[in-house]
Amino acid sequence: MNVVLSAVTKQDKQATKALLRDYAKMCQMVTGLSHKQDLTIQEQQVNKSYKHLVEHVLLAHSLILDDEVKRIIEHRYFKSRSYVLTSIQFRSIMSERTVDRRIEKGVCMITESLKLWGVI
């Protein structure tokens, strides 16, 4: 079976970065709504949408084979750390430029998965 992947565009990466930046907020919303008894139609739609996005982002992250890239993406986006804090965290083992490359590589890998699955 041949699957042709279209190239990841700048807009695709921006959409992925937006999802990654919103990841913690989406998780909080899903958790909050799960404790509520009666959800409005709008809350049900938001809950379903956010659950879908959170599951896909987590799966795409889990598919990253490079453990270093995976750890940096987790620190930067899943733990909602700033770029500066991420650089500080990893500067003992790599340069800031290397951290940049690892973040970019991780975002590209997640983008490829999300694009393949039709999420973005």
C-alpha cells in the first residue's frame, strides 16, 4: 500500500504549534467538563472536539522515535513551559540552537501525523 504524503507547509506547522500551545488548556477543559453532570450542547461539542484533538496530539507525540526530541516537545508544550525555560532546562546537554532544531523536528513529526490523519 503506497500512501503519498503531501509536504508539510508553513501553515501546517503553524496549526500544529497552535494545537500544541493550546494542549494544556484543552486537557483542563476536558477534565473540567468530565466532572460536570449535565452538559449543554455547546459543552458537549467542545468536549468531543477537544478530546479528539488531545488524543491525536498525544498519539502523534508517542510516535516520535527520537527520545531527545520527544522529551523536549513534552517539556515545551505538554508541560506548558516557555521557550526560555526549555532552553535553560536542556542547555547542560545541548546548545540553544540544537534545542531549536529538536523542537522544529518534533513539530514537523507531529504535523506529518496530524496531516495524515486529517486533523489539520
